[in-house]
Amino acid sequence: MLKMHNIRKSFRTDTIETHALRDFSLEVKEGEFVSVTGPSGSGKTTFLNIAGLLEPSTDGQYLLDGEDVSNLNDRQRSHLRNEKIGFIFQGFNLIPDLNLFDNIDVPLRYRGFNAKERRKRIEKVLEQVGLSARARHLPAQLSGGQQQRIAIARALAGEPRFLLADEPTGNLDSLMARQVMELLEFVNEWGTTIVMVTHDPDLARRAQRNIQIVDGQVCDLRPVTEQSDAVSA
Amino acid sequence: MFEFKPILSTLWHHKASALLIALQLALTLVIVSNTLLIITDRMEKMARPSGMDIENILTVNFLAIPQDYDMAGAVRADLDMLRALPGVVDATHSHQIPLSGSGSANAFQTQPNQETGGEVANYYRTDPHFIESLGLALVTGRNFTETEMQVLAPNEQRQAPVIIVTRQLADKLFPGEDALGKPLYNGDSPMEIIGIVERHLGAWPEWSKAGNVVFFPALRTTQSMNYLVRTESGERDALFKLLADKLAERDSERVIEVNTLSNHMARSYAVDNMMVKVLSTVGAMLGFIVALGIVGLTSFWINQRTKQIGVRRALGATRTNISRYFLVENSLIAATGIALGAAAALIANQYLVRDYSQPVLTLLPLGICALVILLVSLGAALAPALRAANISPATATRSV
């Protein structure tokens, strides 16, 4: 599903070059639920941005769904993001002036679906996240957990192959965080590949595999169970 | 995909600032459309054909100092001398100077002793050389002859038996008829129309009846007299000083002032010219202020929505989608302002027509102004919209 080989991302100022990622290689298989952890400044967000085609890498090869996306132009990257990738952000990133229906509608409009198709998809995902009755409400009228469920609904409406979650429970209390995680696990069971960046080791353990990033490099690619065993021993 | 619905939803949540800009645009349209109308009206007025060879005409005004001055003799001698000067096409005397803002008018009727009706017209006392001296076009009939000339004492009231009129006056007094040979009256004596000139604006170009002009073959021997001297093309400035010198040389007992007809016209149109400049400046400044307002508001909204734009980009919006979003948003505000402004402009115009005799605002100038305001508005929003399109989709994942 996602294959990165020797990815490098560096930021250059007049005097200094900083490497956010270097010799970064990993593979995520279709249908996997992978968590990505690492200390602050390790390169998690840079990885997320490159994986989500939000910014290009400086060097290296990135294959998404078998297609080399390393050198696509901005328009091609936009179309690919819209068609294949769903995003879930820590701060939900719902558009405050639009009701829930219209928020979910945003990526569908960029996809070019007609009004009937969009309505069908929106109603379906609203039902899946259990918020059909709140379709005309504004984000501010919802709790944090409900807002994140709407963000998940927005990410799912385009039926992406691949879901990128950036600290999806970072702004939620433990009860709501658990509900959101259950929803993500449910989505993964339908076959959607999920890569979740998190600080929370408990959440990371719920993924099938955990990737640890330290100093811009992958340092641990073992399945979660093996990592847990190692900790116990 | 123009995203009208989400844009309208967003505007609804920011309706106060959107409405303020729309009202600013509306007010601008009201002012600019009515201003344009006044400017166009003034410019059309100034661009009216005068019927004269204005660029090649010199005017001479003199005041005789001696009380027993022989005006008839002086005029005869002066004109003979002027007509003989190289570079002079022809010269005539006149009791008034065209386009100078100073002249005489009277009412002319088609029936003797008619108390109502008729037309008020500016009139000249001049001679058979006036057509050639002013460069007028005689469209029908004939010129005066020397034998038809009347020399009048300063207070003598005597009707001329023959007159020449402008076509405008002839058409007003005899609509649908041939006015040639018909009499006009200013009392009981008939004045036969022997010739019709194509057009002449007369002494007051600002007058609502400018163009109603009658020419009499007469010379009234007052202390003051005017000459109108038409020169060959390009000779006017060279003859300017020579004329004054020659006239002073021939007779030094008078005060002579030489001028150009162009100067008289410029002085007559000075207020119109000033109004055109002032109103154009006001209109341009208004447009500029509106543009600044739109740049400010659009930039403010884009700064406010930087994260939101990043999210849209992350969700698949292309750069074109983003810039189009802001341009459509701006167009919707502009369209609201233009709709409000168009209605208000028409209402304001009714008031201007009724109380200030301004021209009626038609849909064409209103449409042109609306289009210009829309383009100014879009132009002002373009730079911020393009800037918004360059916001990175990675902004969506930034926590600050």
C-alpha cells in the first residue's frame, strides 16, 4: 500500500541544513493498522506530511498503491490525496462556518461527484459514525469526540484506500479517545489501511504494528506483540 | 465546481463585514454611475460641433476713446485693412463674440405680434462676411448683400428685413417645413429668412437653447466693437500681434484687445472641464478606496482561514480551487453590492433628474459602471486569492 525507500527530507536556511528524515524506509501493507511513535521532533509529522502527499520529500522513492508518487506535481498530488487518502487531524480541523453535512461534503466536491452521489455518501458515513441526527449542526455545537467522529466521517466519505491519523485522540478525554479508537479499528476491519501517529503508548499498542521514529529514522519495525513481549521480559 | 453553498454559509457567518463591503460597493456604484453620467454629459456638451473654424479665428475687441467716434468709418477702414493682410481669410464685425458668454437674445415668432410660443434665440448684428469669417456652412438660401446692410445709431430700433438663421432654429419654428423664405417676427414687421446655416452655438454654449441663432445684416455704432478674423490654417498665432499693431497703427484712439476664439471657448467650458476633472478624480479615488477595502478584507479573511485553507488543500483542493473559492466569494459580495447599488443609483438619479436637471441614467452606463466595479473588485481580490492558493497543505498538520 505504502512503500518508502531512502526518503530524505531536509530543510535549509541560509546557514544550516536540518534533516527531518534521512534514509527513511518502510512498508505498510494493504489493510494494516500501523502506529507511528517517537519523541517530539523525531520526524513523525514530516513522515505524515510526506506519506499524505502534503509535502514532497527531498530525495528517495515513495510508492503509494504501487504508483511512484515521488515526483508528482502539485495538482496531481492534490487529486491523489483526494482520491486515495483520508486525513484525521488532532485538532479535528472541521470548518467552523459549515454544518456537519457541508464539512463532509468538502472533499467530495473536489472529487467532482454530483449532488446526489455526495448526499448518498454523506448520509452513509453520518450513519456509520452515529451522528445522522446532527447533520445540520455546526461543529461548535458538538463535543470533541463527536467532532472527531465527523472528521473520521469526512475522511471516509471518499472511500479512501489509506487513512492517515495525526494524534486522533490527542484532544480527547479517555472515554472519547476509546470511542474514536474503536471506530478506527472498526474502519480498519472494513479493509482500510490506517497509519496513526501518536504519543500515547497504549493507543500505539492497539495497532497491529508500531513504527518508532528517532532522529528522522525508523528504529523499530517489530509487530506490537513482539515489542510488548520484549518490554515484559 | 464553484462551491456556492459553502461560500454562502461562510458569508452568512461573517455577514457584518461582507455586508459592509457590499454597501461600500453599492455606494460606489451610486456615486460612480451618476458621476459618469454627469461627466459624459459635460464631455458631450464640450465635444458638440460649434459649426466654426475655431482654431483659426482671432477676436478683436476695441473701445473707442473719443465720444464722437466715427464707428461706421472705422469699421469699414479696419476691415478693409484686415482683409488685405496676408494670411487672413476674411474678417467681419459683430456686436458679440461667439462662445464668449456675453451676447444678446430675443424671442422670435412665426406670426406678427404673437404673445406666446416662438423660440428664444441668440442674435448677431454682423455683415455679409460673417459666414466666411466664422467658417460657417450655408446649407440653403443665400448670404446677405452689401445693400442689405443697415447702419444703426446707438439707440435706434429698426428691424432688419432679411435674416439668416441656424437650421436648429428653423426646424424648431417650422417643424417639417422648409423655413427658407418664411418670415419671422419680433413685433409686427416681418424678417424674411434668406439663408440657413448648418449650425452655430452662439454666445453661450452652456445655454439650454444654444444653437438657436439669428444673424442680422446691421452695424450699431456704439463706442465698442468686435472683429472676428479668420486666418489661414497655422497663421493664427503669427497674426495675433500683427493685428493689434496694425489696428493701433491705423487708429491709436482706442483700447484694443486681441484674443483667440479657442481661449473664449476654453473660458466658457472652464467649469465643465473642472467638473470633469474633479468628478473623474473622485470616481477614481472611490474605486481605489473600494479596491483597498477588498484587498484588506480578503487578506484578513485569508489570514484568519490559513489553517482552513491548509485543510482544504489536504482534503484535495488544488491551488485553482482555493483561488477560485476566494474570487467567487468576492464576486458574490460584489454582486450583492452591485444589485443594491444599481437600485439605489436609479433612485438617486430620479432625484438628480427632477431637482438638478441631470440626464437620465440608462441601463448601459449603469451596466458599464457595474462591470467596472466588478472587475475592480475581482482585481483587488486576485492577489490575496493567489496568495491563499500558495498556502501549503502541510499547514493542516501544524498545531499552531
